[in-house]
Amino acid sequence: MTDYSRGDVVLVGFIFSDETGVKRRPAVIVSSDAYHQGRQEVIIAAITSRTDRVMVGDHLIGEWRAAGLLFPSVATGIIRTIKQGMIARRLGSLADRDLQAIGRNLRLVLGLDA
């Protein structure tokens, strides 16, 4: 069992997609508590402060301060599976409205509403 839950905003070391480096960034846990049982991994969506570039699958976080973020932010459609040990710390938790919107966007990106 994990200390992390769906909707938690966490700080993690993100490996660049071209694997040239790592940068500590916020992310939101999108995997379910049922998924976490018996696993050492969580599924996360990257969070960026680049609010000027919202793409398909992205969600502009409405209650970013309450989520523990320092700046207006976007939860992206960029998802990764990481070991729980890669999480540096929990920053906060997303409001239900934001988490539900992220879920809808991920279903669209993954083609799960078809």
C-alpha cells in the first residue's frame, strides 16, 4: 500500500523524452488507489507552468494554489509510470473538478471513450 493517492500533486525527477537529462517537476498521480495496491509504481501526468500552450489532452488547473503549485499550471497529456521511490515529496492535492477534467482528457487522448 502507498502513502500516495489519485489526485496528489507530487514532485518527481522527470527524465526528458530524449533521455538526455532529468529535471525535478511537479506531476499529478492519475492512477487509482486499486492500481497502487501491491505495486511499487504510480502513473503520473506531467504538470507545467507553460499556460500559453494548452494542447489536446491538457487541462488548465483552476485551483492551482490549493494544489500546492507556485504558479498557474497545466496538467499535460504526458503520462509516465514511475516507481514510488522517485517521488521527492507530496505538494498538495487537486480539487475534484480539476481531477475529473484531467480524467476526461486522458480518456480522450487514450481513445477510451470510443
